[in-house]
Amino acid sequence: MKLRIVLEPSPEGGYTVYVPSLPGCISEGDSLEEALENIREAIDLYLEPVEDDFVIDQKGIIQEIEV
């Protein structure tokens, strides 16, 4: 999967980085490399399913729903 990210230099140093297509997926780092590593981790966590994403129907089948 390829996602576009935006890197912005922070006034106090380092970088703020976010993913426009994933609202709220934002991170930062003291260096460019650290910022990129941190946003990769943030993306992984953002896209990781959680138990609340699944609903068990009357037949006991797990279904994924989007709200």
C-alpha cells in the first residue's frame, strides 16, 4: 500500500508528519529518519483492526462493519 505523507519542519526543530488520507494519523520526529519511522508505526496502528470493528451476527459469524 502506498500512502502520501506530508512532512513539515517544526519551529522548535524536527518534523511533524501526517497522512492526509488517514484523518488524525500524525506523528513527529527529531530527524527526517525518525519522523518517517514514527509515521510508519502510526499508520500500522491506525490500520490495525480492533475488536470493536467486528460484530458477531446471530449465526456466530464475524462480520466487519464500517461506520
